[in-house]
Amino acid sequence: MVGYHVAIAGATGAVGAEFLQLLETRDFPLASLKLLASERSVGKKIRFKNQDLTVEELKEDSFKGVDIAFFSAGGSRSRQFGPIAAEAGAVVIDNSSAFRMDPEVPLIVPEVNPDDAVTHHGIIANPNCSTIILLMALAPLHRRWPVRRVVVSTYQAVSGAGASGIVELEKQNRAHLAGESIVREVFPHQIANNLFSHNTAIDDSGYNEEERKMVKETRKILHEPNLAVTATCIRVPIARAHSESVNLEFADQRPTVAEATEALAAFPGVIVIDDRERNIFPMPLDASGRDEVFVGRIREDISHPNALDMFLSGDQILKGAALNGFQIAQLLIDRNAVKGAR
Amino acid sequence: MVGYHVAIAGATGAVGAEFLQLLETRDFPLASLKLLASERSVGKKIRFKNQDLTVEELKEDSFKGVDIAFFSAGGSRSRQFGPIAAEAGAVVIDNSSAFRMDPEVPLIVPEVNPDDAVTHHGIIANPNCSTIILLMALAPLHRRWPVRRVVVSTYQAVSGAGASGIVELEKQNRAHLAGESIVREVFPHQIANNLFSHNTAIDDSGYNEEERKMVKETRKILHEPNLAVTATCIRVPIARAHSESVNLEFADQRPTVAEATEALAAFPGVIVIDDRERNIFPMPLDASGRDEVFVGRIREDISHPNALDMFLSGDQILKGAALNGFQIAQLLIDRNAVKGAR
């Protein structure tokens, strides 16, 4: 069996830690692993398969001999070092938004549009976390019953802002319970005992960047440039799984609840949790640490003859980020699209 | 000036406490105040305007000489004692869902449908908290630009389950931070670091009771029996203000953002918080303890030519319950509809 030389750029972040965990615990033909981060983390030891790996500085010459480079070090580092890594012969699987809308860069959810991956020119983009979680429930329905409009409201975990977001929620929760003053470092607003509109820039349309990502990336992944999508993205005081309230309008007759449930349950990576009698539905606590996206509250929308409502929860760091990237790497290996594919 | 004899049934609950606070701090022509509760709380002293009032047992003969009776003691007590209080000559302002859909009982948001209040036969219903908060933003728009469909997803505070809901969130937060096991007494699922579909019964339509209330009560209050409404009601780990993500489809041309903002800002009880540059929008933390419903994120829906999106936060115990009931009492007094109106 061939082994692959892998690098993680941003190895010390929340998503980087999850890449390490996946490479350690899942089946993957690993030949070597290089951990890269900014200068600040250089020299840090990270335990991996009973060895201490030393974090190296992310530099222009970091990618010699690397086959697969997972990037989760932010957009500016991706823009700076992604093309260099690709030029050096690696396939870059980039978790930032830097290249997602580049027409030359495939934007991949492996269960949804795997065939797009092999068209890469050295860089593949991992979609936005909220987009991936939405797509896992949207795609299996859209394939059989074309969707014409999506209205989605999110309940996004603090992990979307990285490990420091999780720490900030915990610190603020402690301060809140102790009646002490709340310190804000990561988020512009208090997150403990609060929620707020996603703190990315609003443009003239009135949508913030997170919402625009959901709209544009959904269209690109589904190859539906005109799909009607509106999103309202809200940050909630929850550690690491996102939830989404989704209303889907179908172009023609909507599926029955039974048909939709069957299509969703048959889709790899989806678990239907929809126990109306016992009131058990997707919850972020249950979805945390799980690979699958949970889908439930599937029901005919009483306000529209062709619409369905549903509710989703999915782990933001796993399927929303590292797991999806890891699955892209596995897909490329399966399709023989790592070396020499450029 | 005439003074009114007032009773609070359910004086020891979260909403009862807020009624007391309102009667103490706001302008109200109070002649006497009687505090009623279940046997368990009888004899408890509650401080009110420098006096100790003693909680009495809620009984059939509790309402002699009472002009206005605020009920917030749950649906079964309202059903049992509401008609008795009305028969004894009081106007009952009932915070439970017991009478809301009774065609003989007005369902009132004073800013929205005040004229309905004077048609009462001794009982007036206070709407569901999520419904009131929605109506405060929906009504001023619907009046000028008829709305044909509402898609709403809620972010509901634990106070909707009463004072014990707030205590449960706090206890679970402490246990969660200490790494101790989580005890569930009020909610069927953990609420700290979690959210879940509103834990009311789901019927054959797939909607839970909270969602059905939002649909039916909205139609009744607006006198629009055919208004299309779909709601997804979610409980979030926040103490006492609800938020709502709202998509409105208008029957004809939608208002511009400027027109909608102007209509909302001019509506009594609404504050528009919509600072796109500084990313400041309605937040439950800011809305807590406030009379007004905060409205923001007002924008043209890019997925539909006649729709707008917006986001709301409102105090669940104040405008969502006690304040709205208190305002109903003030309205009845203003319209001379307390005594002899039956």
C-alpha cells in the first residue's frame, strides 16, 4: 500500500487538532506527518501515535515532498502559502474561504459532489461549516425533488471562531455565574447567556459574509447558480455543533414526509432523528463528536403546498471542517487524484 | 381617581413576580392587592410598597370585590378559577393558553388589536410569548403592506418554562463547568450547552403545540384566518429573552428597507436596532428587562422578490407575558371596560 506524506498548516488550532485526531484514529495510508503553524507555536510538541512531533514554522519551503496539505490557518495564510504548496506538488485541501468561489478550485462535500474533486489544479476548497451541514440534508432531497428556494436560520456554535471561541464561552459562563464582569476577546458581544447575529461584515445587500457564503457555496456545490437561498446566521452559546432550521420549497410536488425521511436516511453521513412521540430530535449536544449530520422535525409546511420544514444539527469541527477535509483526502486517494493529477 | 382592587393568581411564579414589580413601579390606580397561589405557598410574605403582603390560597371565594384578576398559574387553574372570578365581577386577564382560542375571549396585544379588548365577557387572554413578540414586528408592516406568508424560527429563553427553567439552566451551567453530571428536572433534555425543539406535544401535522399556538394566535389577533404561517420553535440556553428569525412574504410589492424600518420605528413598543456598520442588532441580553421588542437585520430577501428578512428579541417575561397583561389592564381602564362592561 502506498503511503502519503501529509502536512497540516494550522496544526495547533481547533480544526488542526481534529485533523491530527482523524489521522491518528481513522484508516489512512500515512507515510509521514508534518505539523506547521505560525512562529508563535514553533517548537511545541504534539503527541501523535506514541511519538512527539515538533511544530515547525509554516514557510515557503515547508511543502517539499508533501503529497497532501491540510490548511486551516486562516484565509491570508491560505492565500500566501496555498499556491506555493500546490506548486511544490502537494494537493492543498483548504479550510479557509480564500479559494472557495474561484472557478478553478473545486468546492467539495464528498457525499454531494465527489466528481468535482478530480478536476482540481492542486487546490480543493472545504466549504463553510454551515454550508456543509445544510448540504448534507439538502442534496439528497434536491436530487430527487428539485428544490427552488431555501430559507435557513442557523444556531451556530462558538467553535466556528476556533478553539479560542470555545474558551471564551467557558470563561464568560464562569464569570456570568459568579456575577463577575464579562471579558470579550474573541467575539464583539457577550456570548454567555446571549446570542447575536454572526459578526462578519454586512454588505449593501444587508447580508453578512457568513450568510453570503451559505448562498454562494450552496449554489456552486449543487451546480445550481440560480437556486434561491436566504440565510440568517446567528451565533448561540453552544460549544461545537451547529444547528439549522430549514424551510425548503420544491419546484414541483413536495415529497411526503415518509419519502423525504427515506431519502435522507439512505444518504451516507446523515442520521434521521425524528421521534415525534418522545420528542427526540436533532440536538447539538448529541451531534457533538459525531461524524453524521442529524436531521429531524421533517414535516409538511402548513404555510405552503410545496414546502417542507426540517431541523439539523452537525458537529462544526468534524463534518463542518476537519472531517469533510479528511474525507476529501480519502476521496482523492480513492480516485488516484493525489500525485500527478495537476 | 378611581382605584381598582387587583388580584394576582400565581403570585409566586416568574410572571407573578413581574406583575408585582409592574404594579409597584408603574403608574397604576391600585386600591388593593391580593396575592393568590396554590396551598404550598400560602402564608408566604411578599414585600410590596413597604408592606408585607401574605399569600392566600387560590379558592372559589377569592375574587369577591376584585376588579382585575391577573392569572398566571397554569392552564388548569385558569380553567377552574377563571370563570369563577369573572362570575364574581372581576375582569380576568389570563396568561395561560386555556381560553386563547375561545371565540368569546378576546386575545389581545394592546398595540395591535386594542379594540377587541372591550368586547370581553369577563375573560381576556394574553397571547403566547413568542406570538406577542412576533406580532409586535409583524403587525405594523402587515397594516400597510399585507403579508401573505410568515416563516419563523425561534430562539426561546428558558424563562418560558417559568422561574424553575431559569434555575435549571443556571444549575446545569454550573454542573457543566464543573464537569459534574447534569440533573434534569424541568426540561426533558439538557439545556446547558445545548438547544432542543420545544418540548410540547407534536400532533399529526408534525408541529408542536408552541408552533401551533404561534400559527393560530397570530391569525386570531390579526383577524386573518387564512394567513400562511410556519414556525419552528427551539429552546436555547438563554435566561429570559426570546429571539426570532422571521421571513415575511408580502401579497404585493414589499416595502423598501427604509419604509419597513420607518413603519417599525414608529410603532409603539418597538425599537429598531439595525446598525450594519458596527454589527449591532437585536440581542436577548439587551432586550432582557426592557419593555420594547427589538427589531433589526431588516433586509430584502434575495431569494424572493416580495419578501423581507428580519430578526427580533424581546423579554419573554415582560412583553411576552406580564407587561402585555398589565398593558391590557391599563387599556381596559382607559376604555372604561373594567366594571360593568360584562
